[in-house]
Amino acid sequence: MGMQQRTKKATNVTLDQAMLEDAKALGINISQAAEAGVRAAVREAWIEENRESMEAWNKWVEENGLPLEEFRMFGV
């Protein structure tokens, strides 16, 4: 399975100076750390935005079972 190539874009970010100095002293890659933080924030926001739909689906499955469950070829 191949990895999807993503295009990166340079961005200006304002960070606390002391934290930035500490991170650099510890050898932390600021770009990678910032990207990881933004990725986590996006994931959390998506989950929160879609929480109601996911809860409704889970409730439906609890009440009705999985769609096409009769055709499952494996046990749970």
C-alpha cells in the first residue's frame, strides 16, 4: 500500500519565545511538533463536530443490530 504524498506550505506561527528556545535546546523539530499539534486539534474538532451523528448511529446499531449482520462470515 503506497503512502499518499502531501504538499506542505510554509506558514508563520507565533510561539512563546521561552518555549521555543527550550524546544530548540532539546532538539525538537518545531515544524513537526506544530503539525502534530494541529493534526490533533483537527481530529478533536472533527470528533466533536460529528459526535451527535456517531452517537445516533451507535444507538441505532444497539436497537437494530448491524446492517447485513446475517451475512457475516466470522464471529465476534
